[in-house]
Amino acid sequence: MTNKINVFKNKSKFSRSIYQKCKKIFYKYGYTLTTTYEEDAVLNLVIGGDGTFLNAVHLSNFSSIPFIGINTGHLGFYQEIEVNMLDNFIKSFNQGNYNTESLSILEAKVNNKVINSINEVVIKSDRNQIVRLKVFIDGNYIESFSGDGLIISTPHGSTAYNLSAGGAILHQSLNGFQLTPIAPVYSNMNKALRCPVVLPNDATIDISVSKRDNYHTLFIFDGKEYSTKDYKIRIKVSNTKIKKLILNKNHYWNNIKNKLM
């Protein structure tokens, strides 16, 4: 059995100091830390905030190796370990005192390219203009949306941009995803959905952008912008999942109470 642990960290001095501390403690238990991704490692350790966690998932190409995060950022919703818990965390990990949770991923297809997201896919303008979108669910025409844009989020991504836009919080254990409008325009000509729609895991969303809005519309995957000449996108839940270690079964609700209220 390998004793390697992959480390992803941001560039802050605080994160670097926590990395050095982790390195010393893990070494006592026979583990080695590497900042170069190794496919035979036993853990992906993320030191930073939520942005660092998302970046780690993408940099590792949605690794099958379990993730866990040490929070040296601000909100740290994905990051379960606070810096004052390091010793207890490493001891628990070494003893196998943890659970593993699977987190769903969104799979988007644009111009025959597949792009995965762990939090959300956003379709919006880059020029503070409304976008006009045709939305189909499972091949059924639903609406001609006009407004600032649409967010398609996973359950664990529902507490991010989705929540700010008025979307619902979905517990991360649920099998489904969510379509949330951003500032929809209501009129006789623009009959947009006025509320989020929660979809089952096997649903597929197809969205096409109006030709007159092609030049200023962006697809955004976990905060990373993507431009294309093909303004059609298909989104569904991927068959791939990532794994996250859970040390405290109440961690999710503690996050809701302490970080979002």
C-alpha cells in the first residue's frame, strides 16, 4: 500500500506554513507529501479555501482518489478541517476513522467538447446585457428565457452562486441538480420561469443561445470562462463522481449554520 499524499495549496504564506506543519505530522505516521500529482496516492489534501478545492479537482482531472480540505481561506465550505484540528485529523485518517462521501459532477457538451464541473455551469452575458435562451429538458421545449442568465448547479454547488441568485439549498447527498434563473425578465413576450427547478439525476438540459446574443454570451464552468462559436450546450449529471472524506457526520449542517447564516 502506498503512503503518498497529494497536496494542492494556494500561494498564501499561511497555507505554506500549514503545509510544512502537515508534512512533519504526516511523516511521523509514515506518510510522504508530494505537490506533484501521483496517481497511486491515498489522499488528495487541499490546503486553502473553496477556490483551491475546485482548482484541485480540475487539476487532478476529477481524480478518483478521495479529497479532504484544510481551511486556510475565508468561507471554506468544502474544507472540513480547521487548522486547530490538524493533529486530530491526521490521527483519525491514519486510524481509518472517517467516512467517504460521493459528490456528483455536471457533464457539459459544447462543440463536441466535454467539460466537467463540480459546482455549476453558468450561462450569462459578459457585457451586462440580457441573454435570450431556449431551454429544453429531456427534449421538451420549456421556455424562451430572457434575463441575466441561468445557473445549473449540483447539490453541493447549490450553496454557491446558485444560493446568491435565489436558488434552493440541496443537501449534497441528494441525487439531482438544479436550474436557477438569474434576474429573469417577465412580460407577455418573455415568459420565463420565476423559480428554480430541481431535476432528477437522469434529466438532460439543452440550451441554445439566440443568434443576436452569440457575441456577448459566455459559458462558465466552476468560475472559468469558455467562449465558443457553437452556442448550444447540453448538460447532465456525469457518471463520474469524486470522493470526499467526512470526519464529522454533522459537518454539512454545521457549515450551513456557521458559514451561511
